[in-house]
Amino acid sequence: MIHKTNKIPSPCYVMEESLLRRNLSLIKNVGRRAGVDIILAFKAFALWKSFPVFKEYGFVSTASSVNEAQLAWEEMGSLAHTYSPAYTEENFPVFMKYSSHITFNSLSQFGRFYPQVAANGNNISCGLRINPEYSTVETNLYNPCAPGSRMGITVYNLGNTLPEGVEGFHFHTLCESTSYDLEKTLAVVENRFGRFLKRLKWLNMGGGHLMTRKDYDTEHLISLLKSFKSKYPNLRIILEPGSAFAWQTGYLLTTVVDIVENGVIKTAIIDASFSCHMPDCLEMPYKPAIRGARDVNPASITPPTEKSLLSINKHACAEKNIYRIGGCSCLSGDFVGDWTFENPLKPGDRIIFEDMIHYTTVKTTMFNGVPHPSIAIIHEDGSAEIYRTFTYEDYKNRMS
């Protein structure tokens, strides 16, 4: 659904409640039919003012920091399933206060902190993160099983016995992946860690299950999970996707503030920043979709060079309304391009970047003093509610 944007401030992350509910309904149905627990990973989405909608569907959450764990308790009304690469003497008591499950990244961390859990009455179920040393993720930045990874315990380091107090395993190998990727991972997990599975109470299959994407085979996922559960009826199966919950539930609204020409390349500078507000476009990298525009070079992430655009020539570029989009920070690389628009762009035109609610809202920074975009929701009746706008005080307080 396309909404009027003239009453929404720019820049602004805009979530659509109807699209969020569509995702929540699908995820809840998958969990019910497969007989598994699917919980929200805050690292991808932590827009807590929307949590009342999540609670309607019965979802709880995961946490990887004390802030996320406390947020789960205060705004989701539930204890978190917690995993952190490393706990400290200072933060572990806080994790215990707000967690129902705690997963340890190493045997040394388990040995150091589990006695505190045991002394607390064993109300928290503890587990180990395992590293099957296998992943279908091709981008190493997002591959937790890359060679030499600091994430999880390999089968070699685990040995043949589990420490007393270990009740579950957690693995994470996926990133916006398919059920067939999970199937391959499970085969490796069973091969390397299968001798332990019948002794455990739960198995957390981590995140990256992008079940709300249109081409995702949810029937295969349900069948796969049911089959796995039939082999290990002792296991409570947990999935903790992040992106799937907020996938294609909203956009980032921006405004053109200037047009800069350099040779044949025209750059539309907007009041938002890829570096600050859409970092995955530079880190991943991936090229976002712009509403009403066509990607000039969809086969490549790298923007065309001036030399390659000379084959089009300046007149043709003007005729086709080809623009590179530049961010408002001082980082030289704060740009992504190129797109062709229906009409020539001019200052004041609004540009909508699709699917900008998951990860962007939790990764946003104030680098260069650039303020965060506002945050809004479009309710099912079409009304807009501005959740938050940001001011100089937010920047100043962050720097104090």
C-alpha cells in the first residue's frame, strides 16, 4: 500500500502495521504447525513501541546485551533467551536477572559463570553455542562459521562429554537464508554433534530463517522441523529470526536537497545517509530498491564509473534521468547508485527506499552529527503516528 507522505517528516523510517501483522501471522502459523518456538531477535528489530502488536501474537525475544535483555523484560513482558560472545563479572548478574535461557560461547565462559547460575537456584536453563564449521553464507562479514571464527565451540574443542548443567545447544549459521540451507546445516550438525542431541532439553537453531520472503518455502521448513522433532522428541526446538519479522514492513522516506553534476554523473544528495542510516548498503553490500525508480545496473553492486557512463553520453544520461544517490555525511563513500527516474529530480522531491525497517533502525548512528531519522507507523486505518523525532540534545547526550 502506498501512503501519502506529505505529513511525515523527512527523513523518517515508516513502518506499516498491516504489513507487520501479515508477517507476524505467517511466523506464528509456521511455529504452530511445526510445533516449535519462533522468537524475535532484537539485533535486527527493537522498535519497542510496536511490541504491543507482537505480544498480541504471543512472541518473546532473544538478547545479546544487557540492554536488550532489560528491554525484553520491560517492553515484551518476558525473560530473554540470551547469548553473548562474552560475559563479564559486571554484566552477568544483570543477564541472570532478565534471562530464562543463557547460552555460552565457550567452555571457559561456561566454567566461569555457570556456578553463579547454579547458586541462584537453577531457574535459568544454560546451553552452549556450537560451531558446526559449515555455512551457506557467502559474505564473511555475516558468516559466523568462517575459518577462525570466534563464534561457538567446534566439535574438536567440545570433546566427548558435556559439562554438568548444559541443557541445550545453540547454533547460528544462516543469514537471510532458505529452508534448504537449514536442511544442509542440520545434516552437518547431526553428523558432528548428534551424539549429544538425545541428552539435551532444547536446540536453538539461531536466526537467518527468512520465512516471510515471497519465495521462501514455508511448507518445506515445516516438514523439515517436524521430521527433526520426530527424531529428537526430547528437544524443544527454537528459531530466532530477526529480519523475517520486519521484512518489507516499511521504508525510509528521504528528500532531495541538491543535485551535483561531475562530468556525466549527476548525484542527488538526500537528507539521509547510507553510512549513518542504511549501513548495510555499504557493508554488505547491497543495492536498495527505490520506489518508482529503475536500477541502471542491477547485476552489479559497484556503481558505474564515469568512463563506463561515457558510452551513454551526457545527453542520454539527462534524457534517461539517471542519478546516483548521495548521503548527507562527509564520508566520501556515502553514496550508492545509479537509478533512472521517471522525471528529472529536483530539490524537494521525496525518495522512498523500500524495506528499510529491519537492521537499519538498530544500526543507525550519529556519525558526523547527522541526526537519526524520525520513526513513524502507519496504522491499519491509514493514520500516521510519529513515534519519535530526534534533536540536538540526543546527539549532545550521546557524546557526553
